[in-house]
Amino acid sequence: MILVTGGQGEFAGLISKHATSIVIKPRRTALDIREWYMVKQYFEIYDFDYVIHAAALARPMIQHEEDPGASIETNIIGTANIARACLMFNKKLIYISTDYVYEGTSGNYNEYDPVKPFMNYGWSKLGGECAVQMVPDSLILRMALCSRNFTHQKAIFDTDKSCIYMGDAAKITLKLLDQKGIINVGGPTRSLYDFYRVDNPDIGYISRLDVKGTVIPRDSSMDTTKLKELLNDTDV
């Protein structure tokens, strides 16, 4: 059985869709990761083998700059609560992190490269990674997640990423449940514009320098060699 935090999110729904085992994905009213007593109580009541920790404060990115306290509370303290519970109850922890923990300047980052986030969201996810690293039976997946439900009329043409749709990332996550350490998860390096125009050829483009309220990196692409070797898949 798999517990997925952030149960009402798109990623949790896709994990549930593709999993072959039972998946429980509680609402925040049942499992608020910010509240230790709720986390501990949930782990005491329910029996599961894996915890995919996908709950996070994410988009819009500007909220992490305007209210860093909320970012700390959810992405750092909340993740620490989940990590503590996994230690206490001997659960395997899989943490969904981000490519934004890397500096975002030179690109092609591998799992052993230094990390230096360029924005508060990245710092908050790196803070979560610190807690997860203290759980011996844990896996950190640094992902460049993109939703198929892209609602913007324009995509950024001058930033390179290793974008991957959430559905594909969910399938990969389920294949990696028994791995440990850190693994980059993403697709081929390309701009957001080139990524999205595959399915939407009419999409417009915008420069990262024209995006207001947040910092967009020049190149946060990742080296996914380790992932390809584990999956024996050269197309990742």
C-alpha cells in the first residue's frame, strides 16, 4: 500500500491512476503535514509500506517571495514532520523535489553537483531534502514537472529545462519505489516553449526576462543518465 501526501493534487491522482497496488491519498483535513500530531496519528492508524511525499506549496512561484513563512511551514516543516514519522514508523520515504534546487545557470546538472537555489521555492524544497536525507530508507526525486493542463497562452523560449509531464513522472516514480539516494527525473533538454508546442503548435512565446514577480533560470536542465541506466531507457 502507498500513501501519497498532497492527495488532492494532480500528481497524487496520477500515481493512483497508474499504481498496481492500493493508494491512499488523504485530503488536508485528514492529514495536514504542517501539524505533527495529525501526521503521527495518521501513521498510527493506517498501514502502508511507502510514502510518496508530494504535498507542497508550489505555484505560483511569487507566493514564496511574498510569504516565505508559508513556504517554510509547508515545504520545510511539513516535510520534516513526514520524515520524522517515516523514521518513527519505519516507512520508505520518496520525496518529490525539484530541479530548482540547482543554480540554474549552466545546466546539465547531475545528482552530485552542488545545489544553490536561485529562488525561495527552491530553498524550501532543498530544506525538505535536508530532512529526508536523515531517513536511511529514502529516495529524493528531483523533477522538472509540467502539467498537461497548461493554461497560459505563451511559454518561455529562453530557459532550458528537462521538462516531463506529470503522468510520465508518476509512472517513473512507481518504478523507482525501492531505490535510494537522489535521482534526477526529466526529459530531453529544451525550452518550455519547445516542450509545450509539441502538443500545442499555436502557443505563443515570451522571454524569461519579461516574466514579472519571480526569477526564471537560464538553464536548470538535468543530466538524467542515472535514471536512464536504472530504467534501461535511452528515451528519458
